[in-house]
Amino acid sequence: MNNEDDELKQTIARLNNSDIELIRVLDDLIELLINKKVIKFTDLPNEAQQKLMMRQTLRQRTNHLNLLDDDDDSLKFL
């Protein structure tokens, strides 16, 4: 049973990492759709706008601290 527990923990950890990576993909996809004028930032529900703006702020702070290697993490919503 210990081996099964370890395997389950590893699977959950991989799933969590995958979720984090997918969130980043979705951030970039939303930015692309907005920049290409496929959607408007204001078309998104208010809660989604707030969450995206918070993530943008956090990503900019992280970039400012040079913790990320990305060249430009700013989302151009409006």
C-alpha cells in the first residue's frame, strides 16, 4: 500500500504541475485573442477580468524581480 500511496502522490503532483502550466497557456491564449481583436477584454465576465488583471500584476512584479525569463509578460487588455 505504501507504493500505491507514493504513486498516487506523484500522480497528483504531476497533475498539479500540469494545471499550473495550462493556466499559463490560457493566460497567453487570452492575451493573443485580445491582441488579435478576436475578443475584447471587456467581453469577459468581471470576475475573469479581475483575476486576469491580478495575474498580470503579479507576473509584472515577478518580471521586475527577474524571477522569470519571459521577455514581455504584460497583457494588453484594453
